[in-house]
Amino acid sequence: MTETPSGGDLSRLRQLNSLAVLGELRSAPAMTLTELSRRTGLSRASTEDVVRELLDNGWLAEVPAAAGMVGRPARRFRFRADAGRVLGVDIGGHKILALVADLDGTVLHSARVAVAPAMGRKERLAALDGAVAGALAGGGLTTGDLWATGVATTGLVDGAGRVMLSEALPEWTGVDVGAHLRRLVGGPALVENDSKLAALAESWCGAARYAKDVVVILAGLRTGAGLIIDGKLHRGFGNAAGEIGALPASGWIRAQEHLRGWPPQAGPVPERTGVSGQGQGRGRGAGAHADTAVDQEAAAEAVFEAARAGDRKAAAVVRRYVRDVAVGTAALVLTLDPELVVIGGGFSRSADLIAEPLRRELDRWCIRTPEVRISEFGDEGVALGALRLALDHVDRQLRERHELGGVEHFSRRV
């Protein structure tokens, strides 16, 4: 990095140097001044000045020397991921999942609330409030600790966070989710479609983190798609990219219907827990709807379990489901020619029954069949993508500020 300012903008130069140091430390556990100087291209003296300022402002911390070391070890510094918190929320048809993470994206606390597609907007928003409150309470946090919030929801979403169209959820079209969350948390809240954020999560830290062109299929009680093109989330001109499921010929509308007709497992349905081990919550007035949601999930899981156990009728149901999902997937593959197809969502847990049949179906229709991988996130990928959306907002604010200042002042201005 150049250290001689052009035009005399010393404050901007300090900002660029600080961002260079922060960028290197965010990608490594800890570094010495010599390592930072070499990685950033700054002189040793400039590096020392930048590190001193970042330490004073709370962005960095010095790592204690390991016990038993001989001589005077070089000082090592790390980025303070604990300086702030971000929130990621997945507002789904059958659950609302809220995750709290540090500035490195490490999930620290979570809360899950069972809901159902039949819920009206007031009930769903109340359940949303309960999930957010539960995630914050789990960490002893308040909304003032949050630097940014990312939100995923089914349906088409505009740039301000309003749902333009939702056919899956009643009374959800027109809901200003962004405004509701901004009132709730008192800070920035960014809203995006759930399938797109599932793709963002896979590209960030999942099965697609080393790929540039990817189709992510969100497979669950609904089917959706998110697209990564040239390493970036592709939204399209009207934020409707990947919505091939709206076309009846794609097969996605009828795919999940094959599973819903299967009788659920006998006996009580086990309790579900959140990512960090906290118990499942309930929104106000959500009890009956939540039981319906769990029943629908149990019915789908029963099909896969029966097929896995050798039930021929269940295996036939799964084959019909995969064939229908493959039609829309093949259309996206033929259009984009991706390196990978990633299967995410709740049904990714049944990869042993889905992956290979899907590959065979794609072989039938595609000129070149991409590699098919299974997400390791289960039904938590969308919420992780919402976290990444919040972290991206924080990163943009870091780049755009002329003066970083202290972390406390920065957090109030994000």
C-alpha cells in the first residue's frame, strides 16, 4: 500500500492503512508487527503507528505470550471479533431461527420458534420478536449490542426490506420486514430472500466456498434456488433471479406434495433445539400452528426414514420428489453452466437418498452435469446467510468511514 498521500488527504490514508491491517488480522488468528508489515506492504514504523491506534480504539488486542517461551517473544496482535455482535434471522414457513454471532461470524447464541404457513402476519411478527428476544437473552445481550441485523424471508423482497410478493405465507405480501426489525433492534436491518441467503452462506463458509459459479437448491417443504455467479450473489434486475419455481413446468410446485401425503410417524415428535442448544420457543398464539408445522416436517421425515428402511412405496415417493426437483434444477444448470449444484435446506439431511438420484436425473437432461454437493448446514443455512448479510453491512461501513474512531462510537453509527 502506498504511504505517500496524493492530494494531502492524510485522514483517508490513515483509514486505508487501518483497513489493510484489520483485513489481514481478520483472516489470521494473530500476527506480529513484522508479519503485518510484510503482508500489508507498509513500513515497520507505519505498521506500528497503525497498530497502536487500533489498540487504543479497541479494534485490536495483544495476544499474551505462551508460557514457557525462552527470551523476549515478538508481540502478537489479533482482531477483536468480540467488539461487536450481529444478528441473523430466518423467517420461514415452519420455523423462525435467530442467531447471534461475533464479528468473525462465529455463532454464539440462538433461539428457534416453531411456526406454520397458515399463520397471519401479526402472529408471525410476534413469533419473530420472540425469537430475537430469546437469542439476545441467551447471551445476556440487549439490542444496543447489535451492530447490524440480517433477515431472510420467503418471497420477493425489495431494496428497502418490504416483501413485494409471497405466495407461500398468507398476509405476508406488503409486510415491511425491514422497518419492523429496525424498530425492534434500533439499528440497521437488511432483508433478503431466503434462497438467496442460503446461497450466500454456502459461498461464504459452506460447500461452495471455493467455487465461483454455483446453483444452490433450498430443499425442504418448499423448494427455492439461489445463484452465485463469478463468486457473487446474483439478485437480478428486479431481485427475482432464481425464481424458476414460479413456472409450473419446473416441477417444484408439485415436488413437495409427494411427501405431504405420507402418514407421519407414530408416537410423539421429539423436541427440536436451537443451534446453540437452547430450547425451542413459541410465539404468542403460535401453539396450534406450531404443532401443524412439526407434523408436516415429521411426515416428510417419515417418508425418508421409511425409504431408508427399505419401504418400496416410500422409495417410490422419494423418486418422484427427486424427479420433479431435477426438472427445475436442470433448467438452471443449462442456463448458467455452474461448477457446482449444492443441495441445502432441511431435506439435505437425507442426502443419502437424494444426491445420487438427482445426479442421474441431471445426466439425462444436461449437456454437462456439474458436481452435486450436499450442504452441511441442514436447516440453519439460511440464518447463516442472514448473518453474512449483516457482516457485509459492517464491512461496507468500515470501508466507507473516513475515520474509524473507537469501537463504541463506530457501533452507534453503523
